[in-house]
Amino acid sequence: MKNRLRVLRAERNWSQAELAEALGVSRQTINAIEVEKYDPSLPLAFKMARLFGTRIEDIFSEADEDLGAPARA
């Protein structure tokens, strides 16, 4: 699953450790999500969306979707 987590984190000048603490997970979890080796649980994805003030769909997309393109019907 593709994601914009690294970009969103960098825009706020947060370290992986700071983001991990805010979400209640380990820094290793954040790293694994950012390098697309781990897909977060739905509750964690909702926490991320709330923290960044956006929708889950604005953070994550399926591997074959372009994160910048509008959703297809």
C-alpha cells in the first residue's frame, strides 16, 4: 500500500520518534509504514488521519493508484 506518511511528517518537521509517540506506536512501526513494508491497522490509520487533519484516503492508497489523482468511481 502506498502512503504519504513521510511527506506529511516532514511538512510538520516531526521525527519518526515524535510521530510514533503521538500515535502510541514504536519508531520502527513508523519506519516500516513509510517504507511500505507494513500496512497499519484500521484504528491506527484513523489515528493518523485525525492527527494530520485529513482523510485516510489522503494518506494511503492501493499500490496501483496515484496518490495525487482524484478517486475513480
